[in-house]
Amino acid sequence: MRPVFGLLLPVLTILLGGQATAQSQNCIAHVNHQELIIVAGTVVDGNGTTGLRERLFNWPSRTWDKAWGEPPECDSGVTIAFLANMLSLAETKGYCLADADDGTGFLLVPGERNFRGRCRSTVCDTVDMVAEQSLAVAGTVTSILAGQKIDSPADGVTALASGSGAMLLTGQTPALISALGQGAAALTAALSAPAAAAAAAVTVVTVGGAVYVCS
């Protein structure tokens, strides 16, 4: 009798052959200070279709084996398609990939995106603050997420703990300052910048010990 794998091999070959337009090699993406290894064939470039290998192996390893050599960087189209498959729809619909200005990769933030998943207009700037201030802001956002300070949308802000590793607080600048309370003191300059002050909505992102203001 032929081994079961031997019987499956022709089927797998045919199915994998149908993924000819899929991402052709393993690549690495950095989103919200997390390293994501996206295995070849996991997504069809740009349209979010789940590939056979993802269904077989589920979430890939987050650690790149250096013996494999230097991995190529995933483009934004592959990255946003992968995130759309792995996170809930609410976390990716209406969100886009903004470049983190500190060179740490992408931030997944609210905003209109182009066909490659990149933000059309949203820009994120790192807030320069000491570690204690960053922790204070993160602690305040955590309290808001837990419902200790904001109980309804009428308060003017929305909060989200993203499955991609970030906590986000979105609203108009005055509402954010009010919601953050003492934590807003360290963000005053960033929230008072012309771009943030004029924006219909601003998002404060806390992730990996860093704080960003996106508008």
C-alpha cells in the first residue's frame, strides 16, 4: 500500500499549482513592533485570499532562522492581505499601514488606504518622551479600554486593543486631552501640532514602549 502522504502529494501539487499568482517566497513584515514571518503562498498578493499553506500550517513562526539568510521585506500589499486574514474584520476595515517614523516598520492605524494597503494621508509621528511617561500614557489607555474612564461613544473617543499588538485611542484633540487626563501632559505638543489640531480625528498609539500620534 502506498503511504498516505504519497497519495496526497499529487493533490497538494495541483492545489499549490493553483496559487501561481501568490506570494512566491517567504518574507518578513514588521507591524506594530511585531515581527511577522509570512510564508510563501500564504496570501495572494493584494487581494487577501487565504492560501493552502496557511490552512495547513496556520500562523507561521514569528522567529526567523538566521540560517535561512536575510529575508526580504514583505511589501505592503502582502502585509495588509495577511493581516486581513489573521485579524478580525473590525481591526482591518478602515485601517491602513503607515510608516513608523522611527524605522520600526509599519503601524496599523485608522485611515483610508490605497490598493497596496498604505495610508493615503494618515501620518504617524513618534512622541519624544521618557520611558516613565510612555508607561503612564499606556496605563491610561489601558484603563480606558477596561471601561474605567469612558463608558460610551458620547465621550468623544473610541478605544481598541489590536490583535496586532497596539492600543489605540481615537477622537478629536480636545476629547483625547480630556480622556487622557494627566497622561495628556506629555502629549500636549504633539496633540497641539497644526496637523493634529486640524484633523477630524487623531489616534494615539501605544505599542512596544513607544507612543505615536497619527493624524
